Amino acid sequence: MLPSQHWAQNFTVKPQDVEHITNLLLEKETPLSSYQITHLIVEQRLTQEREVLEERYKDAAVYNPSHVYEVGQRLVFPVMEYATGVITGMREGNNPDYGAFSVAAVEFEDESEREFATALEAEHPLNGGNGSSIAPDSLTVDEIMAEMEEPLVEQVETYLEENSDLISIAHKWFPMDLMLDVDDGHLNLTEAVLDINLGGPMKTRSILQEMGGLGKSHESLQEFSLNYYLNEDRRFDEVGPSGEVMWYLTRMEPEGVRQRPGLLKYSELPHNREYLTDDMRRLEAEIGDELSPLEPVTGIERGTVKLIYPHRRAGTLPLSAKIRDLFPRARNTSRIYVTLVDEADDEEFVGWVLPEERYIYGLGLLYTKYALPIGAHVTIKRSDDPGRIIVDLDTYKARSEWIPLMVPKGQQFGFETSKRAIGADYDDLMILGIDELEAVDALIETHRKQRQSLAATMKLLIPGLGQLNPQGTAHVQTIYSAVNVLRRCPPAPIMATLEANPDFENVGGHYWRVAD
């Protein structure tokens, strides 16, 4: 067997590889995917290596202890990294445990000498095979790609982007000079097709079918050429998940997709993370705010987040570290169109994943459907189709429960408890009820114009929150939930401010109050 993928482990793309691929593209006149190009390069390398090995070992026999050899014969030793040597002498072996056998003296290319048993009738691990070849085809392209596809493809893509005249669309490559012409007429016709289809999303192939195509060239080249020109035109937005190209009219995308909703905008608050205790850091991870510097949880089938006011009001979901791995990714687009499926009754909703903005848009109707409170649990589950996302809200028959209400009082907020019908699971430390939305919006705007510090905001909220429990204190998660009604803020600045500012006093655990 060949050395196990020795060249693949140190793989680098060479100019001759690109030349080989370019010639193939010119010959086929069909774009090739990154995977196909990598596959062809690996195949070419294996062919070249096989030719070198066959030439190097064409007059050598693979060493096998059971075979009979002669002085002057050339041997190759696979277990010695395919070292070769010539038999310089033979003698009889002397070991009663193995019966009759011979011993060959072998001189290697580095002039070192060793002896090896031959004509051995006893069992030996190296026995087997006919000893006539080194089996240079023992590794296949598919075996190498199955084990090392991702790093190999990544290296090929990086090299092509930096060192070739090929252009790439949706992980497919083709020479710019051979692209089909796509003029303003084609682009205008594409816009009309998408407009008729409610803005999209539509696959390129479907668009071409409705517009009559781009001539008689191969379908894949038509798709590639149209994709390239659509990608250069701001009227069109590529919204498909990785590996799938889908187009949407930018002007027909929801407002909350084209720009971040105002409630989600965060002006970074300087804070020293050194103030965060280990318990605080664990709580930060438990809350899982999308703005927190947390490592994504990978290899999961489901994940749960808690709704805060900005997301509940905007109809969005935080693309936090807890659930990021459950949503499709795309390399060259900032928006991904998905279908959100209500697990309770399979009703479908249009959703948009915005990886760079770290939120998912399109859950407003779903939230309204079940009258979800602030603090509600939203569980996301993976489906077999990456474009379909299952949403589980853990709903139940609504029942009357006492919950804290956030009530506008003049230019400030007050808090009181009141009964409300709740029909979904929630975090009792984060739940808040808000009835007077217009008054809340007015207070938020006033607060924004006053540009109060985070500490000032917390000093306004914590005493009122403390009135909700007999101890007169407020939990960090409750403070976090209330602060986010007035301003978007992840938990770390809140916790660092509590720890660093003497105006706040910790009374045990994560409970705080304003100091006397």
C-alpha cells in the first residue's frame, strides 16, 4: 500500500494544476465546481505519482518472506517507507522454530546493509501477494476526497481566487473570456420574471426557463453567466443557502431584512470583562445573547433561546451561539431565505437568516399566533432539508398567571404584577408584560435622546424590579430583560457595571440592589 495520503496531508496547489484545469474548462466549455476541480487535481496528482512509482520500481519486487530471490535482484520494502535495495549475498538460515529458510543480505541506496529471511515456509505477517508490484493504485481519488475533501477544496478555492483568471459564482469556476453575453435586456427580463413571482426566491434554472434562455449553449454555462451578471446588479439578491443559488428582488424584501430593525441596533458599551466572575461568565453563556463573544455550539440537533423585548417586538430571533449551527450558511450572500415550520401544526412562515447581522427575521406572525411573552423559550430543531427550520414554542392551553408588568409612569417606568393568559413555556426570571406599546415606544425614544449611561438606566429600573419580590432585589437576568426594553445591550456590560460601580450592591448569587 502507498504511504497513507502523504502528499494530501501536505497538499499545495501548483501553477500547472491551474493550467490543467483551465485547459479542461476551455475544452468542455462548461463551468466546474470547486469539488470537481479539486477531484480532477487529485486525480492528476495520483496519475503522476503512479507513473513515477512505476518507473522507479519497475524492475523491483515487493519483499515477501515466503518468496525465493537471487543475488543481484532488486527489492522494495513497503514497511520501510518503500526503501529499495539489491541482494548482495545469500546464506542458509538457522532457527529450528522456523524450519528451512534462506537469509538475503541487502544493500540499500544509502549503502547501509541488512539481512532478511526468504523462502520462509512458516507463517509471517508479510506473507501474501505475488510480490510482482507495489500496488500503486491502492489509494483512489474517492478515498482521498472522502477523508480530506474540506481542507483540499478550501486550498484549491483560495489559490484560484488569488492566482487565476477564473471567476467564481456559487463555488463554480469558468474563464471570464468565455462567458455568455448578458445585456440589459436579459437583466430587465429577469427582473420582470421575479416581479411576477412575488419577488422570489427563484432558482437560476427556473428564471432561464421563463425568460427563454440565453441561446443554445450548455445549460450550466447559461446559469453561470446569468448568475455572474445578476450578482453584479443591486436589483438582485442571492439568497440561497450554501451550494444552492436562488434570487430575490432586493426592493421586494421585507424592511427588516434590508436593514436592521431599530430595536436591534446596539451601540457598543465599553466595559472591562475582567470584572466578570466565573459565575457571571457561566450566566452569560446560559443567556446566550447573540452579541456575546461566545463560541458556537456545534454538532447539535436542537437549541433553545429566550426572547427579549427587541426580538419579540421586531419579530426576530437571535442568531446566537446556541442555535447558529442549526441554520444554513452561505459564503457570498448576507441573507438566506428559509422556511420556518411551526412544529405544532406544520404551518409555514417565510424566514430570513442574516448571519452577519446575527438575527433571523420573519417570526412576528408566529409570535402573535401564540401571544408569546417576553422571556418565552424558542426551540429550533434541525430538519432533513437545510432550508426548512422547525420552530418549537412549547405551547399549551393558555392559563392565567401572575407576571410582572412594565408600566410607563410619566417619564419613567414602574413595575407591578398582574394576571395574564400565558400559553407557552418561559423563563420566570425574564418574563415581562407590556400593555401600552405606544407609551413604551415614546419612553424609549426619550431615553435614546437623553443618552443616559447604562448605570443611570439600571438605577432607574432596579428599585422598581426590587418591588416585585419580598427581598427587594433583582436578578441579573431580570435586569438584563428590563434594560433591553430601553436599549439593546448584551449581559456582559450589565454585569460588569454591577460589579464595578459602587452604586450597586450584590446580596448573594446573581441578585442585586441599588446601594443605600
